[in-house]
Amino acid sequence: MGDSRAGHLHHVELWVPDLGRAVESFGWLLESLGYERFQDWEAGRSWRFGPTYVVVEESSAMSGRRHDRLAPGLNHLAFHVSDDREVERLAVEGARHGWALMFTDRHPFAGGPEHYAAYLENADGFEVELVAEIVGATGSGGRLLQSS
């Protein structure tokens, strides 16, 4: 009775000011989350996870050179992450791939006391939220783990 994908997100396309930076930051993150490289062309790249894919493209039709998450439009992308230990690993390693931890004074509970997540921003102003499905794996009391 109908398509099992009906209502699921098909793809997200992000226009980026610098494809190389976007491939470094988003490529690393998406592949760390289980996405596989899907399409590659001169002005863009995409990664796929199941039926959904994420595109980064340096379009010649862009009107600006930096994403403003506070303007109308996309604020951030939020991803499920297996547990708090993986959230912390990605937050630490993300710094080597163009991501900076946001809301450091409230990390990892910037979204509220029952919401364990890392909020990261890349050099082009894009924000991602990495949300732990299971909490209790770090044993760190919610403090950012050190890089190994």
C-alpha cells in the first residue's frame, strides 16, 4: 500500500562558498556517521545513507559567500549518533576537520538537561547537531573527552 519511502527525506542540498572546505568538513563528518560517497562532479559532491543523500555544491548562482544560520532558511542539520562517547569523539576529532564546538559553556546539555548533544559549526557558518541516542558511555559526567 504505497511507497515505504513516502514522507522520508530524499536529499538535502547545501550551497557552499568553498567546495574544498565543505568536502573536508562535511565529507569527514558524513563518512564518520556511515554515509558513503555517492556522486562527484566539478562543482559538488554527495554522500548517501540509505535512501537519503546530502549534497554540497559550490554553485555559480550563489548570492553570498557565507551561510548565515540566523537568517531565514536552514539553521542546522541534526544527526543521530549511537551514544555519548561517539558524540564526544566526533566533537574532538571534528576540530581537525574544520568544525568548532559551539556553546562550550553548556556542552553537552546546550539543548536541555535531557538532551546530550554536540553543536558544531564549520568555517562557512554551517551548524550540525550530533545527538546521542544512549547516554552513559563516556563516564565523563558530560565533560568533553580529550583527543586520543
